[in-house]
Amino acid sequence: MVDKSPLTVIGIPCDVRMIDIHPFHAVGEKYIDAIAHGASAVPMLIPCFGRGRDLEPLEDVYAIDDLLDRVDGIFLPGSPSDVHPHHYGNGEPREFTMLDTQRDTLALPLIRRVVERRIPLLAVCRGIQELNVALGGTLHMVLDEVDGLMAHRVGKSKPRDEQYQLLHDIDVVADGTLHAITGLGHYRVNSVHGQGIARLAADLAVEATSPDGLIEAVSVRRAPVMQLGVQWHPEWRFRERAYDRALFAAFGAACRGAVVPSPGA
């Protein structure tokens, strides 16, 4: 018998990537896989806002609320690009920085509206950085230049399996959302990021840190639903780790209406 129950739909903002000579709005397969098979939901890819090479602004046709009316949750994926530093008062980017201003144009106001409307949210890597910036926090532009921090990636030239190896432990805050989901006080994660949270937004609470004190996970304070960001990549081969399976399962459940509240809710 075919299940006729409504399908859970999770929106995923795209990156803008150049493929040959054409810009494409795209999301990595590993994110789509984790949302479909880990969260048991339909991934709905959301094209970026802003003016593109071949694109007039989509926000002239529909608004963020029109998108949010059609989804049960939002997943913010990682990306090789960084949030433009002018969004958090750091001026111009470094020469080697990859930017995606069209994703910025969509993601930052989208996050603010998701928080206001109390829609379930899971943010990964660039996603947690977008979450912090959207709510008023700042970022370390180059972690390698921050005194006292360990290496948080092994290098982009390495094979994928080596880049995504479990690199360091995290300490999980007791009684937080992440602890409630995983049941763990610490565990080992991969680490593939060159930026990180500097000043935490006032509306966010720390959920986990790395051994050097860098913030690795956050939640939205007093959110009545799951609104969580993590700096690592739980989607990478998530089936191999019970705690990452639990994270996506909890997100899917939150999008279906189960309550996974943040601290202080």
C-alpha cells in the first residue's frame, strides 16, 4: 500500500558555481543524500537571490516568505565559498577568498526570517557561519592566523577521504540541544573549515567547542523548535556514525512537527 501522508520538504539554498562558461545554482550530492535518507525528507533546492550573469533577481518575482510557506524546514549546506566580510564589519576579503554574493543575498535574510517564524533549521560549515553573521556575530577570516588555535583542516589538495577524516574531538555542552540528540558529552568530528566563529551572536548559545576553545556548534536561544548549527560535516558518510545519523533523524522529526527545543525554550 502506498503511503499517502504528506511529504516533508526541506529547502536547501544553492551555491552559484561556474561550470565551463556558465553559472549554475547547485547543491552537493552528499547534502541531498543526508536530507533525503537521513532526515527522510524531500530536498528542495532553492536558487540564490541577487543579480547573476544570466539571471535577473528572483526576489523581484517572489519573496522569502513565499519560499518558507512551501517548506517544513531549512538546511544550510557547506560550501567552498565564504560569507563576504562586509556583512560582519571586516571590510574587504583576502585576495585568495572565494565569495558567493548571491548566496549571501539569499541566505542571510532567509535565516533571520526562519528564526522569526520558528521554522526548523540545521546549518553546516558555511551554514553555521551564515547563521552567526545573520544574527549579528562575526567570524575569524583566517583561522591559521589566530594565535592558540589548532589546525582545523588538513588541506584542500588531499584526497577526499583524508580531508574528511575524523580530525579532532568536540566537547558537547550538557543539557543543550546537541547533547539531547546524541546523548554524548564528547565525540570526534571531521574538520574542513578555514574560518570560524569569532564573536558569537547574542541570540545564539554555544552547543559544543573544540579543544582549543573554538565554537563548533550553536543553537538559537529560546527557539521552540530545533534550530542548530554545526561547524563540521555530519552529512559526510553519515551512515557510518550513530551521532550523525541521530542529528539528521532529529532534524527530520523536527520538520515533521516533533519538538526539539533549544536551551531556554
